[in-house]
Amino acid sequence: MLASPTSLKTFLFAAMAPAVAVAALAVVAPSASATLLSPYVPTGAECTLAASPTTNQGPALVDLLGYRFDTTSNKALLNAVLPAQYATLADGGGAALPPRRAVYDAYDDWGDLYVGATQSRATQYVDGDQLGCIREADGRQVAFATVEIGGLQVQRKLFSSASSGSGARLVQSVTNPGTSPVTTSVFVGDLTESTSRGDLGSDDGTTLELTSSGDQTITAGEDRWAVTSDGTKAGDPALAHVWDGPGGEAQASIVRSGAQDGVKTLAGTDDLDADRFGYGWQDVTIPAGGTASFLSWEAARAADALPEQIGMAQDAAVAISDAPAATIFEGLSAAEIAAVRNWAKPAPDVAIAPVASAASDADVVLSASTVDFSPGTALPQCEEGTLTWDFGDGTTAVGPGGSHRFAVGTAEVLVTARNACGGSAKATLSFEVSPPAPPVVITGDPSGSVPTPTPAPGVPTPGPSTDSAAPAVPSAPAAPGAPALTLIAPDQLPASLLGKKGVATEIASTVPGALRIVLSGGGLKLAKTMTLQPGAPRTPTFKLTARDLATARRAKKLQVRAKLTLDGGKEIITSRTITVRK
């Protein structure tokens, strides 16, 4: 009996044979049978990657377990009804692997790529130049030609790692060079009604063995992988097909054989409708100038007996599905990772530092207590990014921190961290914002020896406020033993009195100095300057012009601010806030 997928998540993509111990998924050194590629030298057929090292063609990619992944050259099939194939998987092979064959009949030209509403000659990915590819990622990735299909730019890449996991990754990228969004579909494999394009490990009848949901039924939008075999013998390997990763924003909307519906049930050795099998993402919207990419993985597993190789292929599918981001995205740039739709991107880690206190009359400085744009992924291309702050009142800021003035009440701040690979994470912070603190008299002692002052004569004690006068409320008393500046101004003032009496104040000091007093608020700013002597109160009154009056009446609050400059430059400052009642 096959093990369930959930019990195999810590396994390497597969063991080479049942008797070999299974290692935990990790970066491991290649075995003697997994000969790495030598420096690539063009042979005149760069896009024909050979399954056999003795063939005079470009060398095939070899994974850590020794399985080879070769590709189909540009060629017309014997059936003239079908177009030529390009960048599809050919035979596959291995070195010292059961049943010890250098070339297998694994894929047999499977994996056509189509971009468009239907699968036809007009939407097929094919290039007339079989030399149209280059090597990337230290020779471990083959980038095939960029082909225009329906006004879109389409490219496929094939990759096999030299350091972790096993199997081969296909990247299907579609770029929209236009100025408007475009909606299209991306299909991989044989989804046509014509003759089979690939035997998938068999000569006449491919069998669906298992799916990611643990049964023998493929359900589009739910299943992420399936295992196929030749159904009758172990001569060719079983194959793991992984078309979606966990957490991706898009899932394949169609997985089928030929012209069948999205659900396929195992029914016999010829279960896949003349070997036809494929998957696709429909209704993909690509913004102007943007790219949408879809990753899929293929792995072959050979053994001396069919049940053994099916179990190994299952292990491979589970391990690929659960592989870390460093394995899934190895060899891709930050921009290429950001374009992937069907696999979760590496996510940042972010938190906002707590706010000790906040008042509505002062800016609150916000910063991130934690910022890691690519935590634990071993993907340095993702380690840069941006922070965007949302202050909850329609204003935003971009940067490592934000400074903002909040209204009285509960403030809600949101920060979004987005890394260079398109991964994002959010953090929130709530804190209470208090009203402004009552004004405090700021005093200073220029000599350090000023005696304890006596109350300034002539400074009246204000009575209760009324609507028919401009009553005054005194500032906080002076601190004993220090000079003080006392400002008296109305606490509240009806808007109807602004035009009649203006704004009257009274101010006194225990030390002499040059006084500047300013009335401001709502765009209004009026200033008066005078000399202030100890114990001699002054009563500056701000008369308002018609324009000043209109501005003041629109303001909710006015502020009176007094600054006394002493000899030697030391300053004493105090202020009062006046509420304008409508």
C-alpha cells in the first residue's frame, strides 16, 4: 500500500531505491552517479539537450539523483497534422539507476506550451531556430527563445539544481508589452483532441496512479500534483507532475486528458485517453508592461518493480510541493520570482514599535521594530524592499518610519512590507491619542540668583466665562524662586464677539525683556512686539480686519503664544489656546 502524502513531507524528493535510506530535505553534495555539467560549449544544436552523454548534442541537465532531462529539437512529427515541437521534454535517462538504462522512454516529447484561449497552431510556443536558447545559472538553466503569440511575449526555461532537491523545473512566462491589460490562458501538456504528444512512461497506455488529495481523481483547483506510470511494467520510470505550489495566488483551473472535463477518474490501464495529459491556468490577466509566470516541476523515478517506483514518485511529488523557497526559486532573479502566480513568494517579517504616549497637538514618530524582507529563505535577491505606512485617515508615507499627527481617540496604523520578489506582509498597531496637555508656564533664571518673586501687581483674577465678554483664565503660577511670565487670555470666545472686541490679552512678568506675542490659527497669524517691565502688566489686544475676521471664524481654535527674550538671549515662553464657539 502506498504511504499517504502527509506522512512523507520530510523526505528528499525521492530515494534511488527502496533499500536506500531516505534523507531529510537539505542541501547535499552530489553523489558519484550525479555527474555535474562541464562548462557548456555550443555544439551546433544548443536547444537539443541529449539524454545520452555520447550524443553529439548539447548536454542534458542532470539532477542530484542522476536523472537526465533532455529536450525535443525543432522537428515536425510523422503525423503532418501536428505542428513542430519546441522545448518539450524528450526521453529522459539516468546513470546506474534501475533498470540501469542511459535512455528511458519517459516523456517522449511531452509538454507543449500554448498561450491563448485554445490549444492550436496559432497559440503554440514554437521557434523556427533550434539554436534559440542560452545557458543561465551556471549552466543549470536553459532559457529558450522568446516567441510572440497573439501580441504577447512567451518564454520557457528548464532548470535542475546542483545543490538541493531533484527533478526539473519548467517556467512558463508571458509578458504583455502593450499599454492595456490583457487576459489570456496558459496551457502545458497535451490538452488537444488530436494524436498523443508524449507517452509519459508508456508505449501505448499511460495510467493515472495517485493525486495530491490521496485518491485517483484529479480535481482542478484542488489537486496540485499527480503521479503517472506505464501501468504494466517497470521498464520506464513513473513520473511526478507538480503544477501548483501551496499558497500560490492562482491554481490550475483545468487538469485533464485530451478533450475531457477537468475531473478524471482512474478506470484502467488506458486511463489517460491515448496518453494525453496536461494542465492550464485560464483567464490570466496581465497588466500593461507586466509578466505572469507559472512554475511546474517534473520528476522521474525508476525501480525494479512498478509499485516501488510509484511510491518513489509519490515521495518526489510531496517533497517538491513542500520544498523551501530557496529550492523552488533557485536560479531566478527577483523580478522573475515576483512574476510567479502559482507558488507562494518569500514573505517578509515586520512589526511596528510600540508608541509610549501620543497627544493630538504633537507628531507621533513611528518605526518598525522588526524588518526582515526575506527571513530564512537563503534568497539574497529578495532581501531588499519597501515599507508603506497607512495612518488610518487617508494619508500614507513610504520609508523606514513615519511621522504623523493624529486626532484624539484610537489611532490605527498599518504598515505593509514588500520585498523585491513580490512577497508582502502587514503589521498593525493601535494606540490612544489624548487631547493637548494644559499650557505650562516655562520659566528661566538667567543669573541663577533671582529672589523669590512676589505676585505682579495689577494682574486681575479672572471671573467665570460669559458669552458677552472675553473672560480670561490665568496661566499656571510661576515656580517659586524663578522668574515667571504670566499670560491671561479667554478660554473660549464666541465667534460673534470676534468682530466687536477682537482678542484681548493681559501679560505680566517678574523680569524685564523684549516681548513678542502672536495670535494664530486656521491660517491667521498676527503679531505684536513690545517691552515688558517687571510688575507692569501690558494688555495687547488683536483687532481683526474683515479678512482676518473671516479667517478666525472658520478656525476651531486660536492660539496666543508669548515669548519674552531676556538679556543674554535666554527665553521664557508660554501659550494659551482659545476655543472659537460657533
